[in-house]
Amino acid sequence: MLIRVHVGIGMITMQPSGRGYDHGVSTFSPDGRLYQVEYARESVKRGTTTVGLIYKDGVVLIVDKRIQSKLVITDSIEKMYKIDDHIGITTSGLVADARQLVDRARVQCQINRMTYGDSIPVPTLVKKMCDHKQSFTQYGGARPFGTALLIAGIDDEGVHLFETDPSGAYQSYHAGAIGRGRSAVIDYFEDKWKSGMTQNAAIKLGLEALRDSLEDELNADTVEIANVDSGGYSKLDRETTLKHLAKLT
């Protein structure tokens, strides 16, 4: 490694050559990379695994909150949020960052309702949220959001499941995942997912994929399931969730 030596009055400092590309969020490295964005993605990879699947009549979201200590009150950890009557979000990564994005998404839904007198289309909300996330990769003085979102919803155009990235990129999926076990879950879905599944089949497949991505068994106390269909967003109660977990073999 080349070392630059700066000599001052009574002071000598040494600095590695090439340092700085990972300090500025808006500074590209010579090979075209934004390191701060990549670091934000690493934060997402350390987060809890969340899965989502589209089925015949809607979309399900499943999250394992992965509580590390028995002293933690499970209900105090929030990874799944109702954004509007027809939209739900799950997060992975920095919880505080996710909370800011959730609040902004709720405000966007209310602005659309007050402006146009109607609920916001799901793709419109996704684009607005990703435009906001992208702005934090373009200007100095702030860092990218260290969280990814799975956004599920239903509108006049049909059922939607979007995955968003800290860079502001987004994609629509039939079945997707974010967090630590994403690669394993996606591999499982590519083999097992089928169009036109029932809700129960989608939940079972999601739980199997989530279990397959974990080193330990699923903890029934930390699994949460939400559903979005023509009736809107709803979170399954504990008793129903346990019944679905009992069906796993």
C-alpha cells in the first residue's frame, strides 16, 4: 500500500492512498460504485428475513422477528406495518430508518386521498418512496436508508408485491424476500411457487421457505403473518398463526 506522508510544523500524519471513495455518499469510485449504498445493502442483509407471496386473491407477508433474548417483549418489536387500508409493508435492516419511511408512506397515502379523493395506487406509492430513497444517494450531508421494504397491496390494477432497495431501485415480484435469508428463500420459491395458489397454500409455502432459510427452527412466538386482499390489509391473530405453523412437517 502506498503511504502519503504530510509534514507540518511539529506534526507528521500518514494517510493510505485512495482513501475517500467510501466516505462520500455522492462520490463514485473509479469502477463506478457508490460504497455507501453498498454498505446500506449490507445492513439489510443483516436484518430479519421477510417473505411475501402473491396468491389467487391477494398477497401474504410473513416475518420472523428473531428475538435474541427471552427478556425482550415480543410485541415491542415491530416489523410489519399497515400503511393504508389496502397496503402493508414489512421491513428488514435498521429499524429506526424503516420507521421514518413508514411514516412518510402513510403521509403520502393521506396526501393522495385528500388531493384526489381516492386511495393511492400501489405502484405510485412505491415510486414516491423510492424517489425519496434515491435522493439520499445523490446529495451530500446524509446517508442512504439502511433498510429494504416489501410493499404489498391491492388496487384497481390488481395485486402487487414490490421489493425496494436502499439505492431507490424497485422491482415487482410474484414471490420475494428481503433480509438475511433472501437467497435461500428465493431459491426455494423458484422451485415451489405456482400461480393461482390459495391463501393457505401460499402461507404454508412462505413458512416453509422461511424455515429453510434459518439455522434454527421457527419460533412460533416471533412469527407474524399479514394478508392483503379485496377486504384490505389485516394481520392474522396469534391463534390462526399457530394453526398455520402446526401444518408444517
